Amino acid sequence: MANQIIFTKEAPAPIGPYSQAVLAGNTLYVSGNIALDPESGELINENITEETHAVMKNMEAILRAADFSFANVVKCTIFIKNMDEFGTINEAYGQYFKSNPPARETVEVSKLPKNVNVEISCIAVK
């Protein structure tokens, strides 16, 4: 079975040589998402809460384009520039996983694309 490339205009277009997501069998690999407005391409980063919600909404749009939802997510990776913002990011992120949250790691990094504060990727399975 060939891999299927997932693309939706409801999420930002890739800013490099990668796909928004790849469906391999029943597993969806969603690339890292940052807080770009899908229509304007502008960053949504007035504060870390708003930025995290924008990231999660972009990820949700990609999941939906592949007929998946947050309920199918089994693993997330969160990259953040400042571990001191972990609690605030975690609070916003947690609103998308009300029960049975996925496995996850959170890593502080020195720099992220477009100098954002948070980037999140996920793996989902049906």
C-alpha cells in the first residue's frame, strides 16, 4: 500500500520540503505545526496561550483532512523555547485531550522555525 500525502488549505502550507502529514496504512504522521494563520501566513503569537491554541487548531485541521481526530492521537512531541512556559502550554494543550491523553515528550530547544515559541507534532492511529 502506497503512502498517502495529506494536505489541507485549513492548515498552513509547509514552509519547506515536507508534507503536512503522511498516512501510512492506518497510521498518520503529522509534521510539526507552528502558529501560522492558514489564510494570511502570519504568525499568531501575541501570547503563549494563543500561540499554543493556534498550533493545536492547525494540527486538528490536518487530522480532520485525513478523517482522524484528537481521539486517534497516540503520541505527541512538543518543542518549546522556554521550559518556564511549560505549564501554560500544557494547560492549553490539555484542552484538546480531555480523556485518555496520548504519550508525549516535551523538549526545550534553542530555536524553532520562524522564531516561534512552540511546535507540536503527532502520530495518530485508527
